Amino acid sequence: MVEINESLIKDIVLDIVGKAEIKNREFSIPVGISNRHIHVTQEDLECLFGTGYELTVKNSVKQIGQFAANETVTIAGSKGSFQKVRILGPVRKYSQIEISRTDAFALGIKPPVRNSGELENSETLSVIGPNGMLIFKNRVICAKRHIHMIPKQAEVYGVKDGDLVNVETAGDKGVIFKNVLIRVSDKSALEFHLDTDEANSSELKNNELIRIMSKSR
């Protein structure tokens, strides 16, 4: 008599269901690779650059209304530092530093993998600007990889805000990234965001295409 592995059967069923829920499984979502960067409040910006200071635009990014600023800072930990870390604008309601795991090793910290804004019990770094220095306590994370899209695109792909999905890259070194967060907003541009470590490991470049395979279970 053949023994039935109920756990295996359940996994197979969930995998089939997850794939069936995805409406568009083409390689159609462009990649955006995030280097280390920082977001700041107006208050923190003025502490670093001077009273009344405003960010200036170096170039726009794909996400609507956002830009890479000309302004950069130095970030420092117990083991090392990085100069010319770019600020992304506009100013936000909270300050936050996003780095890769390799960056974290070089700085001597162990930041958690989090969605943007989820900063409780995260890591701490010093931030040095031309006009002052701040301690960013519980303000440092490794950003959770995610896909930005607008509501109409979410309908096309068969997903909703907050879903976790598995995505696949193309090419000779194709890989599957699991637990990719879906972020739906009226101000989003379709883009898969991951950090430099993840991009290098899979040999991905900006604007290459990935696809959603299934929902994560």
C-alpha cells in the first residue's frame, strides 16, 4: 500500500492554486536596482545642511514625484563608513537609511529586512552632513524586495496590495525570488525593486524584465 504524504500533496495543491491566481505571467515587469540611500525629514535635512535648506534635483526616478537629490551624506558605523550616500527626495515624514547586507557587514551592523517605514528595533548609524551630524537610531534597514504598481496593473496581474509573490528572472542565471511584496498605489510606476546584492547574485541589470510566477504560501 502506497503511503500518502499529506504535506507534500498540500504543497502541490497550494502551488497550483498560487499559479492559477496570477493572471499575467509574462516577463513584463522592469527591474530597478536600489543602491544604498537615505530618506530624510525636513527637520533632519536642516540639521545636516542648514536652516531652511531644500533638496535640489539631480535626476528623476521612475516612481512618480520622487527624485535622486544632488545632496549626499556620509554614513558611519562601528567598523566603517560610506561617503556620498545619496538622499532621495522629496523629504518624508520619517528618516530612514536603506543598505544592502554587504554594506551592513562593512559598517558593522545587522539591520533587519523590512518594508519601508517599519523601523522599530532596526539598526543605528551616524549621519554626517556639511552642517552637522545626527544619530539615526532605529532608522536603518535592508529593504524588503518589492514590486510597485498602480491599481489597474494589480488587476492585470491578479494581485493586491500586501500580497507576497514569487518572481522569476530570465537569462542563463535565472533565479526565483520568493516573498516579494506587492505595493499598490496611485502614484506608483511598475517596477521590481531589489538591492545590489540581490541584483549581482542573479546578474540582473536595470530595466531587464521579470515575471510573477505565483503567490507565496
